[in-house]
Amino acid sequence: MRALLVVNPQATTTTPAGRDVLAHALASDVKLEVVQTSYRGHAADAAHEAAEGGFDLVIAHGGDGTVNEVVNGILRGGPRPERPMLGVVPGGSANVFAGALGIPRDPVEATHVLLQSIEHGTRRRIGLGQVFADVIEDGRWFTFNAGMGLDADVVAGVEQKRAKGRNASPALYLSVALKAYAQNVRKPQHFTVEVPGEAFDDVGMVFVSNTDPWTYFGDKAIQLNPSTSFDGGLGLSALSTLRVPTVGRYIAQVLATGNPKGAKLVRRDDVGYVRVKCEEPANLQVDGDFLGTTTAVEFRAVPDALTVAV
């Protein structure tokens, strides 16, 4: 088996020693090549070259952003049966995709799971989301979540802080989220949302899930659409208002039960697409990666898009 190990040396929990141990362990079972990323998009380019070069497996060692890039590289040009499998050894702060698949978030344990998968040939086909907007060329794949408005505002704010040297942490996300929320209260965003057979006007924020959980806050799984999985369509969770009482109840339900409900909540599970429009440009994010601002987005569910070694 030919395998490419894509390492993001800037990811939160990746270390040179850990990378070397991982590479040594994998090299005993596969014909391994290693690439360390050095620019944004490098992981996607390397994964695409591996896919075109006939590799059987591409392993992402980094955070969810690295996984997203590798997935987009593997699937550049569209899903096909001969595409390589994806392997994941977490090295970020949240590692949502790995957690949703049941892959241990500890790199050593995840390496053991990956080696067992290689040895026994265990794998899983999963569905992905794909987003189309004027700020994206040819669509962008996402593995666990996407959003327009408040959550994308948070992602953009965290990226700005990290560019200035701050480390990603729950405390950083919380402080940025509170600031973004205050800005949205002062100047609300207004979205129109469409799913198959339904449309909703004047929505205040839009969360889209490809699986459950939507994300993690530290070790706490944040569940917005607990019925959503890699085996079905997308989940939609949107609030018609961002007023403090509504948002407070929503957050309390999410933290307490992971099954939010309410008159101000628009929630749909297993939908084939989610279309979002707004008059003023709003931020867009996928898998915790800020993509830019736009006024129209379509999120699509794509079943059986990718094979994962698990």
C-alpha cells in the first residue's frame, strides 16, 4: 500500500517527535512518503498529487483544517471509486471530524486504530457536504459543519487573533464569540433560508451540520442536530432572532440536552440542500475555516463521497 502522510507542523498538538514516531510506525506497514505543509492549501495540493499519482491512502496529521484540506485535495475533480482512502491522526485543538468517526483524539491511540485498519482492511464510506458560493471556485467540501453569520463571524475573529500569535483555546473562542454576538445584537443579520419544500424568511443565523456533534467546546460535545450523521443528509439549525432570552434558552438546551427545540428555532434533519441568501455580505465558514463574505450560498449533501480508514 502506498500512503502519504500530510503533517501540519503548526497544528496545536503536533510535535516533531510525535511526527517521527507516527511515520516510523506507519512505515512498517506501508510504503510511506511524508509531506510537511508550509502554506495555506499545501495539504490540498499534496493530497491531490497523491490521488493523481495512484496512492492508496492519504493520512492527515493535524487539526480539522488540515483534514478539510486533505479531503478537498483527494476529491478535487469529484468523487471517484479510485480515489485514495483518508486516514486521520488528530493533532489539533478540537478534532471534531475524528471524534464524530469514533477515532481517538489522542494521536498515539489514533495511530493504533489506523494501523489496525490498514492491517485488517476496515474502512467506511461517508457522506460529505459541499458548499457553493461566489467566493469559492468549483465548490468546497466540508466534513462536519458549515455556517453563515454568527459562527462564521467567530471563525473569522479567531483567525485574526491566531494571525497575531494567539493560540486556539476554548477561552479564545468564548471571548471572540461574545464580541461577535454583541455586534450581531447591535446590527442584526437577516437571512432567507430554503430547504426542500420549505423556505424561512428573516433568520438571524444559520448553522449546517454534516454529522453530530457540531463541534466541541473543550471536551464537551456541542450537539445541534443529533439525528444528523455521515450516513444521511445535512442538518439545519437556525434562530429567527438573536435576542438575549432566545439565545440564552438555546444555549442552555444545547449544553443540557443536546436536543434544542423552540418556537424561534428552525431545525431540520436529513435534508438534501440548504440555500441561504442575504442582502448584505455575510461571513461564511466550513469546518472552522473562514472562506470570505458573500450574499448567496448553497450547501449540498453528497452521499458516499469518501472512504475513511477506521
